[in-house]
Amino acid sequence: MTASTANRAPEDSGPKPRTSRIPTNLSIGKVLLEGRAFLALIVIIVVFSSLSGNYFTVDNIISMASHVAIYALLAMGMLLVILNGGIDLSVGSTLAISGMVAGFLMKGVNLPLSDHTAFPAVWVVVVICCAVGGFVGLVNGILVGRLKVAPFVATLGTLYVVRGLAELMTNGQPYNNLAGDPKLGNTGFNWLGFNKLLGIPVGVIVMVVVAIIIAVTLNRAVFGRWLYASGGNERAAELSGVPVRKVKVRVYVASGVCAAIAGLILSSELTAASPVNGQSYELTAIAAVVIGGAALTGGRGNVRGTLLGAFVIGFLSDGLTIVGVSSYWQTVFTGAVIILAVLLNAVQYKGTRRRKTGSSAPGADGATADAAGPRATKNSDVPQSAPDIGKTAS
């Protein structure tokens, strides 16, 4: 035996202990807190299924999912804005004017210098309405991102302006019978609201497609890392090279487009467009985002939770209607759910805010110690590639 062999530590030939992959700091209270939206949805389904045999049927689930799709589209656009630390109170008005523009086009456009009336194809109507929603969002984005107007004030003003424009289009009257006339060639608009693919309503399919696009953007794209970073700590993100102003503008544009799509689906389901459509829907969208676990302070939230929040509101509202609860009491119950969700959010993020406050000593550049971005908060909602924001932006 050589000296090197004699000095070598003996190898353990016995079985090695298996390391547990279950986090040791996991508690029942934390699981219930973070999964509250899913648990609330289960409780709603169980309660109303016991109260009414018609609640949890295939036909009713499909019907409720169609209603949820409108809330979810608004909520997903709102999620992007809230992740950025802002708020968009104009989504309900954007929904309304989108439907009104669709009604105006479906009824025919009188061509100037001619006696002819043009009836645009449905896809043209959809593109124009989405462009209108994007323009409203662009105005909000410029006010907030470029002119530094407070998001609440800017979008509140846009809410009234856009709603007023929608009412001016017809002096407050709705556009009815948007199903069209085959003789005029303007049929097909009700396809969005009534048609099904493989038994699934088109509106629900649109909701799923939009959810996938936003989820991939947040978790895989550079823009998603920029958004989480600027929402979590705007000053630190700006010092890291994130184009904070462009991010602000883009999230409001995306919110406007989502609201326009929701307006198209709602008008198609009703086969009518009214300037009063979407009133208070902005509050429903905010409620869905909050119930889904997003922080109103920005930087925390995901699409999965927002969708669950929309389903909670939609299934609760439809369940109360089915069992015959007054619409006034429905408003009370919905408000109570929102208050409870906000309180639970405050409990969930209380420790994070304390850690963030305790570690926010100013650095050499005036940035705080948590300038590393979303990972510094150890939040599971933030993509793990978030610390690369500076490198990517540069």
C-alpha cells in the first residue's frame, strides 16, 4: 500500500441517504393562502351544486365559461398593467366603444361622394375594433409613461372620455340586430358569440389563446422580465437598462386590445352593442387579478391566478343567479369577496414588504439593495431568468 493510498479516506459502500425535495418551510397555512383562489372555486362549485341540480351540468358550465371569458380577457389585460404598478380604469369604456364601433361598421358605412354603402367583412371589423382599443391604451400609456400622470387619474379621465364618445355615436342608443342580413353580405358577426369548435364556445377558445400568449410572454420573453423588474422596483430596473417608459406604454396598449376583444365577444353574444356595456367591469377585472394573488403594488402575479380569479367571480355570480339571490345581494357578496381577497393579499406579502424595507439601503447609484430585480423578493410568480434583465437590455 502506498502512502497516498493509506491517507485516502475510506469510501462508504453503504446506501446513501436520499435527500428530500419537499421544502421544509412549507406549512398548511402557506399552502391555503397561496392556493386560495383554487380553493374558493372548489367551495363555490360544491356549495351551489348542493343547492341546485342544474348548476354543475355540462350545458351550464359551458354557459358560465362564456361569461367568464369576458371577465378573464379584461383581467389579463389588467394583470399586465398591475404588474407594472399601475391601474387601468378605462377597460369597461374601451369594451363599450369597441362594441359600438363594431355595430357602426356592421350596419354599413356610407361611402363619401357616392350613394353606395359598404359592409366590411367580419375580420376587418375585428381588426379595426382592436386598433381602436389599442389606441385608447396608447393614450393611457403616453399619459402615464411619458407625461407622468398618475395612472388612477389618467385612466379615470379616459374612462369618461371614451364612454362619452361611445354615447355620442348614437346619442345613447344601441345598435341592434348585428346578426346581419345575407342579402347585404354583412353576416357572420354572431360567430364570435354563438359558434362552437369541438363543443367549446369561440369566446372561451379566444380566452385560452390570449392566456397562452400572455403567459409565454411573461415567462419566456424579454418583455416579461422587463415587466416584472419595472413593477418590482422601477428605479432599479431603469438603472439596469430596462426601457421603463416603453414597458408602461406597451402594457396599456395590450390592456386596451384585450378590452376591445372582450367588447367584440360581448356584442356578438348579445347581437347588439350598447354604450352602457361594460359599466363597472373595470372593477370586476381588478377583483379577478387581486383574487388571483397579484399584488396591487406591482411585480407579483401570473396568468394562472388571474384566470382562477375570473372563474371565481363568474361562477359565484352565476351561482347566485341560479339559486335566485337578488342582484343587490350579489353585489354585496362580490364586494365581500374582493375585500377578503385584498386582506389575504396583504397577509401574503406582508413578510416580503418587511424584508424589502429592511434591505433597501441606498447604494452608490441611489438604487436600493434589492435592485437585482424580481428574484430579490424570492417570489415564485416571477420567472427565474429575471436577474438577466440588465444583460438582456444592454
